[in-house]
Amino acid sequence: MQYSQDVQRMVCVAKGPRHEPAPIPEEGKWVFAKEIKDINGFTHGIGWCAPQQGACKLSLNVKGGVIQEALVETIGCSGMTHSAAMAAEILPHKTILEALNTDLVCDAINTAMRELFLQIVYGRTQSAFSDDGLVIGAGLEDLGKGLRSQVGTMYGTAEKGVRYLEMAEGYVTRLALDEDMQVTGYEFVSLGKMTDFIKKGMEPNEAYKKAMGHYGRFDNAFKYIDPRKE
């Protein structure tokens, strides 16, 4: 370390009070974070690409400053899904600082990493007040039993009204309408469950019917429509 002559000629003044950094909540403890290894937590970050044509939800589980679990969910851009595959392989084993300064290929994923970093180093994580944090595997639990991202796809026009296409429960097959032609419920098929049934040897048609369900006032509707064709 080099010092200028001006600094070298200065009189040395002793430092008085030691002012600690503000403590942040981490996994049920208040931590004075001074080094990367002091960072722990599970949280999410949302990112978008420069032309805002796609979005990413990034979930990381950090223990001792090192990423132990990564979940990358994308929507709206086919290229981003391939970038997400690379990011999910790249991120585990990296420190949170390494990850922040790693090119994760896609702008949306990089932005999600930035937003997540801000939360985790300021103690705004999902596990801030959870004793010992969340176990490795918490990301998978976010996906539910079918291990599929929860996606909602709705479409509407001034001329023809609304169409539910995809709900958290699954792929929407029919909408239920009342006498006023307003939506009162919907029928769906859980694609994750259906695929699991087929993998276990069930016939596709049987699996399709078994994975079906409905929500709202679906029974005894005035009219049913296929939201993709009617």
C-alpha cells in the first residue's frame, strides 16, 4: 500500500469510538455482517431483460455466504430458458459476491441476481426470522407437488371479454358462464400430475381425466366454453 507524501507528513490521530455496522436479521439471529461468510438466508429476486420481453424469478438459499440451492423460473422468452439452465448449473457453490459478478448470460437473470443480492445483504430475506433458516430443498417446496412453476395466463379483449388460459392449478380446459355470460368458474387439468400418472403406466386418457379438477361455481353452469376456441 502506497501513501502520498502529504499523508506521510500527517500526525497520526487515534480513532475513538468503534461504530459497528447495523445488525441485520438472518435466520432468527441479529448479525453484524462484515464478511461474505456472515451472510445467510433464502429469498427471491425478480428480473427483466432490457427490452422487457421476458422475466425471471430467481430463488437462492445461501449458507455461510455460499449458494447451496438455486431455482430459476422464466417466462416470456425462449432463449431465457436455455440461459436459466446454465445459471442453475453455475450458481451453486459460488459465494453471493461471486454470483453477483458472474455473467448469467441473460439480462433478466442478471437483474434478478442484483435484486436478490440487495435483499439478502440488507436482511430482507424470506427466512430472516426463521430459526436456522430454511432447509436445502425449500426451493423445490415452492414449486409444489408437481414441481412446476405456478403460471397464470389471462387474455381479454374489449369485444369478447376475458379468457382464463392457465391458472395456478393448471391448464384451463373450460370456463363456466352464468346467464349473464359472466365467468363463474373453470375446469383445469394439472399437467404435472397427469405426466406423473403416465410415467407410472396409466393410459393417457385416464391420466388426463384423473388430473382434472374445477374451481368456483363450475357445476350447473348456464354455458361452458373452451377458452382457446370459443
